[in-house]
Amino acid sequence: MSEAAPDHRVADGNRILPMRDDCVLVELADLEETLALYDALRHQAISGVRQLIPAARTLMIEFDPSVVTTAMLQAVILDLSGSVAKAAEGPLVEIPVLYDGEDLSEVAALLSISREEVVRLHTGHDYLVAFTGFAPGFAYLAKGDPRLNVPRRQSPRTMVPAGSVGLAGAFSGIYPKASPGGWQLIGRTPLDMFDLGREPTSLLQPGQRVRFRDMATDRACTVETKSSGSSFPTRTAAAAGSAGSAIEIVAIGLPVLFQDCGRPGLVSQGIGRSGAADRASFAAANRLVGNPDNTVVLEMTLGGLSFRLRGQGVMAMTGAEAKISVATGKGDAIEVAHHRAFAVEDGDVVTVGTVMSGMRSYLSVRGGFDIAAVLDSRATDMLAQIGPEPLKVGEVIQICDVAVGASVALSDGLAFEMPKADETVCLDVVLGPRTDWFTPDAVARFLAQDWTVSPQTSRVGMRLEGEPLERSIVSELPSEATIRGAIQVPASGQPVLFLVDHPLTGGYPVIANVAAHHLDLAGQIPVGTRIRFVATAPFAPQLIAGRQR
């Protein structure tokens, strides 16, 4: 039996847990204290603080380390300790529910009460929208009847219908769209919880109060609703005689996505940043053709794209290396260089082959692609299903007019060497925030062994295979914020490395986070590659000295 990991938590103080050089997790006593600190810090408007994500009993603070330090944040939190007031209650939102959920009988049995009593308890208390996460529009509702405390399902469902009302622990929640989930389902609402055509897009906002109404007994709850389908907007086909240049899609391998820098600042809606998985390669692609920094490009996974040019253009491809060939309208076959700009003419067919190293390639065109923005970004978020839909064979994508006077990079060196499937890649990690939830042997084994990237990999994350990691704390972790590069360890003991489309919150302990300088590299690691994690420093949580409860 392994020796238990040292528990750095203390009864009389709260902690600041490391996540990365630009992120910390503040561990607090309970939800009420978390929301009070969140409210106080929002009103402080501290210079350098980029975003705050509250959760069940933690507050994630992302900041600019060149402006504010962890020590400065600790001082601010300590200074607020005597003055933090209870967060103000927001307006009331009423949610009509038809209580016919698949798990209603099981919940009643778990609590040794009737189905009718479950409904009475659920409708008898006002809930508080504590925080958002998991998916856009998904709100964690707290402060309901304390008797409605049930565990998540032992086996999560592969698909939960949109509008399903569920229970998990002390929280209630409503699934905004169809998605996998493990909450106990007790009913459904006809309301749209997330709607891109509404302002704000999420019906429920942190701080609001929620009251559930039983549609079976309250006829006034009848509402009109529309279908909650995919958030991907359908593109209007370009006319055959449209002016300007365009590309016509001939063939596609894996989904080809539009990407830019993403949509920061929408965490209160439950929306993550998303954007290019390898931001350095994305930026290089735009520099090579003289585009502004945030111009939309195409992100290809493992290559496999062919398109015909209408008009003229200048293009470049960066990131994962693949053969790029151009079949000219004159019948010539030309191979063009990777990481260099190249000119294409009307009728030329450009083909990107299978990648030889790396995972994701970025194709830019001077002027950028004429694609409508969704929430001020043209990035496609595959987890949230927000942004332009993936490319389709046969469609025509217009190219924007070229801006005058743009500077062009004649060459742009690779930020790092693209990894190959038969190699071992070393990733620097910052231990925390939940390293102490694992045994010392498990932490040592996490750093000592090579982890293999399984085929279960996507823009959301990579599932890793190796010797499982044992936990020293086996209780359920209340949901808390996660970041790009988080290495979460579910009950199986096999880590999952979150990538750019990760969920905002998670309920499994994060043993470490990939260091900022290796995040782009992590987004380029192909299936079958071995990963060795290298800790940049020992796990070192900090007590918030003098904090009184």
C-alpha cells in the first residue's frame, strides 16, 4: 500500500493552488464564500486579471504575470477577507418543467420518498445560478432543497436530450443541447437555454435565482419553443459568377475547420475561447501572406484537402508538415514548399497530402476567407458546436479583398519541430492544482513513465494510456475550472490532456497543467506518440495567511 500523499489543506485557512504561471485556483470554504469573493474581485477590476471562473468551492483567476503576480493576488484576497460581503441576489427566472425524467423513480428510491415528493422538493425552493461550465448555457444551480442530494449516475449516458433537467450532488442543472452526461434526469423543459439569436445567448446568468414550475399542475407554464439544434450556421452558397477570388472544395479527409484566435471573455455564458490548436503556426500562416493577426484560416487534421482556385491568390501552409502539390490549369504539376508563401492562379487545383509529422496544418490566403463571425469570432468550437460549420465537398468559399500596405514575412521559422508518432515528446508541466489527491507513488509514476496518445483524441483532448494513477483522496471532487493543457485523471486512472476545445469545468482532479510554452506543441502530438511529463517545480500550494472563516 502506498503512503498517503501529504494533505496541504488546513482547517483554518484557504489556499492558492498552482495551475500555470498565468493561472491560479483559489480554494475556499464553500460556494457562498466563493461567490462572495468572485463578486468582490469583479468589482475591484484589478489590472492584469483577465478572467475569473467560479465553481463549487474554488475561484480560478487567470492573469497577466507581467502585470500582476500571485503574491499581489494573495495580498488583495487577504485585504478583502474582512470586507467581502454576501453576493447580491439577481432577478428571478421561472423554468417550466414536465417531470417525466428517466431517473425520477430511481432518485425517489435513493431518497426513500415518492416521485411526487421529489417534484415538490424541486419546485419548493428557489435555486441560485452559481456558475456556468461543462457546455455553453449549462448553469450549475445551487441552494435548492438539501434533501435532493444524489450522486451522478454510475454509467453516464452517451446522449442526453436538450432541455433535460437533472440532479448531481447538491446541484440541479438543465442540458442546453443534446450531449453526453451523467446527471440524474428528473424532467425536461421546453425553454431554449442557449440561443445565438438572443442577447445574452445563455438564458441563465450567474447570480440569478431560478424557480422550477410543474407543467402538469400549473397550466400557465405552457410556452412556445423552437428546436435547439446545432449552433453551426448554414453558409449561403457563393454564386457561380461572384466577383473576386474563391476556393471550390474538391475533396476532404477529416473535418476541415475555420479557426482564428477564438472568443475570449465569454466564460459567464459557459463559452470557452477555442481557436487554433497551435496558435504559433496559425500566426505564422497569416504573417507569411501579409494578413492581420486574427485573420481566419483553415485548420486541417492529418491533411487530406483538395480545392480549385477561382481567380488568383497567395497562400501559405504551416503547422503539421505534408506534401503540397498544385496542378495548374496548363496541366503542370508543381510541388510547393511548406512554411513559404506561394501564388496560385485561376483553375489551379491545390492538394494537401497526408501529414508526415505533427497533427494539424494551417492554410492561409491573402485577404482571408469571407466567413460570417459567430459571437465576434470565426473559430469553430467542436465541443460547444459554435462557429462556422466544417467545410463540405462542392461548396465555394469566397476570399476577401486584399488590404493595401500589409507587411509580409518572407520566411518564418518553425516555433518547434513537429512531433512524429514513433517519437517521445517531453512536455513541461506545472504540478497542481490537485496533485495532493494522488499518492506519492502515483505522482512519481506520472512523471517517470511514457504515456501513449490513444486514438481517442480530438480538439477537446487526448486520452493517454499507461499504468493507472491511484488517488489518495477518493471522494468526489466538486466541479471546478479547467484550462487548456489541464491533465485530468478520471476514475480509470488514465489521464486526459485537455486541448483547445476543453470544457470550462470538470469534476475529476487535475494532477498537472502543461506549461504555457508547450501548449502549441501539445496540440500537434499525433496518435501513437509517447509523452513524458517534466515537472518545472515541486507542487507548492500557498496558504492565504490570516484568512478567517
